[in-house]
Amino acid sequence: MPRPSFGNPVDGLINPFGTPAGGGFRVTARFGQIDADHSTPHQGVDIGNGACFAPILAMADGRVTMARKLGNANVVRIAHPQFPGYESGYAHLDAIEVELNSPVERGDRIGTLGKTGATACHLHMGMKLDGVEIDGWPLLEQNQETDMLKGTLISRIVNRQTTMVGDGTRLRPSPGTAEPPLAAYAAGVVFVPDFLVEGGLANGSRRWYGGWGTTERGTEFGYISESVLTPLTPIEAGNT
């Protein structure tokens, strides 16, 4: 069976360039992360926007297998028969808007962003395969490695940002310098990349960061040469 594709559990892109669409959602804790907030490997992906009550959406068609408080957190889980063995999870909801065993379609509201069982508003996005927690981030449609993602030696970046060091920094449609840029930015603009890839040579470097950028056409995926960016730094927590 091909790898399943799930929609975003929030409205809009997650973790794109600058201020994200759909309420500013970004990843604040990756799957398997261990830090001050997670003493054991994190069993999901935390997504936040620093505010409560935004709608939470079903990531695919399915049937609700849980809609209740689990510990101190409001939790919804949905089984997806079209993807045998997969069950998506949504934790820390403020309100639950579905009932046990009810059918849902992809994009249906199932609740609202909250902080039940947590210290700040965020969504703990979980994914199980045959009852085992797995990383759901690569399964989101916006993160599938399709024709959008180019280059070689691809590695994923989560919860990191970098800053442009010169005026006119270019966002390009591929990791090289032959094609016209999608946009150009001023020095000091923050870029939140999703991938590190190897591509065409630019300023002595073949390493490029791929991520979402604001262009004249809206929000588009593009590449910026590592040579015109500061080293990656963690995105400060605050809603994990």
C-alpha cells in the first residue's frame, strides 16, 4: 500500500516562512524529542500558535475511537479504515466537538485548540500504526516529498530557524542559481526551513535550506543557499 496522506490538523500551513498562514501554527516539539519538557522520547508532534480556541480538524476520513478526557487532557482519536492500522490522535483540546463512534470526514471540526493537561495551548498530534506510536509529521500532505522537494541528500529539519544576512536574499524554486527567484528578502528576516538538501553551487556552498516563503503569489515552497543564512538555532519554546 502506498504511504497514506493526511491533511493538516489545523487550518493552514504548519511552520512555513515568517508568520505562518492559518493562525501562525508551527512545530514546537518533534517526535522523539527529549528536553526539559519531555524527559522521555516525545510520542507525537506538538503544534502551537500561542493562542487557544482555533479549530482542530480531522486529518482524514474515519470513525471516532475516543472522545473523552484521558488523564487531565481532552483527547480525540480517529481510526482510518482506508489506511489499515492507522489511528490519528489529537490531545489537549479545549472542547471536544465529536462523539464516540461518530463518522468524520477529512477537514471536519473535531474540537478546539486548548491546554487541558498542559501548561500552554497547543495540539499534541499523535499517530499510531497497529497500536504503536509513530512520527505523523512525514505523513502530512504538506510534508510529503513530491515534486515540490528537490535536491539530494535530503534531511528533515524541525523546530529550527535561521536569519538572512544580506539584503536581496533570494528564495529560489530549486536548490541552484539558474532559475529566476520566487522572491527576495531583506537582511534580518527569519527563515524557518523544513529540509536541508544538496543542490547547485552558490557562493562556495552546495547546501540549501528548503521551506515556505512569502512571494507575490502567496506562500510558496522554495530554497535559500546556506551560505547567506546564519547557523540554525532552536525556535524558542513557549507553547509546548
